[in-house]
Amino acid sequence: LLFTADKALADNISGVILFHETLYHKADDGTPFPKLLQDLGIIPGIKVDTGTVKLFGTEDEVTTQGLDDLDKRCAQYKKDGCQFAKWRCTLKIQKNTPSALAISENANVLARYASICQANRLVPIVEPEILPDGDHDLVQAQKVAETVLAAVYKALNDHHVFLEGTLLKPSMVTAGQSCPKKSSNFQITGITFLSGGQSEEEATVNLDAINKFNGKKPWPLSFSFGRALQASVLKAWGGKPQNIKAAQNELLKRAKANGLAALGKYEQGSITGKAAGEGLFVKNHAY
């Protein structure tokens, strides 16, 4: 459904992150999914971590696994048409977390992953996600984000990763989902790529606000959304073949909205969707 949309999709989306099993799926006519994407002018990528595991000695913090055979898998993914990879580490803001141990461990895991990717000619997307769970305010979120990103980039340097050949996918700097004090969009000035459980419209509006902010922005501030690109699509589709065209139109609309937001040209509410205003927060989100 998603990969057979109109070629206009490539006007606003340059790459798609696939799961291992999705990489080897084919369309009804036998065309492999990576080929479908390439024909649209979209670059195929791959999620290479294998999920989180408990980090013992901490307060229910986690690290991410999948390094053991990563070199072999990356070599194969490159042969199968992937040009970039993604690895997600998660941290949570609580009274005593994220701990120094969790920050250091996850930063080094991300750096090892990035080094292995580059050795196999894959561009690594580095994703240190700070989960939106909790009642922390915007100031605390900003402090944690700065600490985590500093640790990640120190680890990348320590592992001799070519920084110009990486992409960063951090969380938006926002107050926790349970925080009673909510910030306006114009108070949020952090770099953004992932939507972090916000509704489709919230994620787009915040991305737009970040790009409208009149400050030094040496890097493109774009998006790498999952749920915030697909909620309206899935609602319009409803699992019915006769709704495929309507669902694809929802995808094109949401892609256009975020494409405009990445340029700081989106007007709130100007592009509607079947589920644009529905919250997508999932506690302790894992995939």
C-alpha cells in the first residue's frame, strides 16, 4: 500500500527504513520492496538493532542488542540494496535516570554500530531516543538531551566514526507526557527527527516551529516519522482493498505537510487527516 503510492511521494520523503522481514517482501507482481522504493526515487534503509534488554545494576534501564553479528548482516543488507541503517537506543527521565552508566553504555553501543555500518558502506542513523514517559518539564528534558548528545558524540569520536557520514535522529525536546505544564510550540527549539508518540499534527507543527526559529541551523532539520506518518493512512485503509487509493492519498498529504514543516512553511491545520489529531503515545514504546 505505502510503496505503490504516486511518485509524488518522493517530493517529500527521501528514504524509508525497513524491518528485516519487510526488506525481503515482494509486491503482488513479484517486485521486491527495495526495487519499488528505488523506482519511486526513494532510498531503502534497514533497522539493524534487535531490541532492548535490561541493563543490570540500574533502575530498570535498558541497552540495545544486536552487535554480535552486525558486521555480517550489514554486508548482506548492502548487497540487497540498502544504503543506510538505523539503530535505536532508549533512555527515560525519572528521579534517578538516566544514570551515567546507561548514558555511557548506550552511547558506546551507538558508536560501535555506526563504525560497523561505515565499514560496510552504509550510512548510520544514530538514534538516542529520550522517551516521553514521565512528568519532567521542558527544562529538565533539555538538560538531559544535552548530556546524552554530548556523550553520544564523544563516543562517536572515540570510535573514529566519520561524523559527516552519519545522520542524527534524536527526540524532540518536549515536556513529559504526564507533565502538568505544557510548552507552546515556539518554546521548543531542539533538533528533531522522530515524532515520539505525538499526534500527526503535533509532530508536524513542532517540526515547523523548530524550522521557523530564527537561529543558527547549520544542518537540515527534517523528519523520520513512523506512527506520525501512518496513523491516518491506516485509519483510511481499514484493511479493505477498496480503500487503498484513499489511504495512499492520506500518505501523500501527510508527507507534504511534513515536507513543508521541514522548510518552516507549514500552516497549522492547513492539511487535515483521518487521524491527524489523535494521540499516538505508547508507554515504554518498544519495537
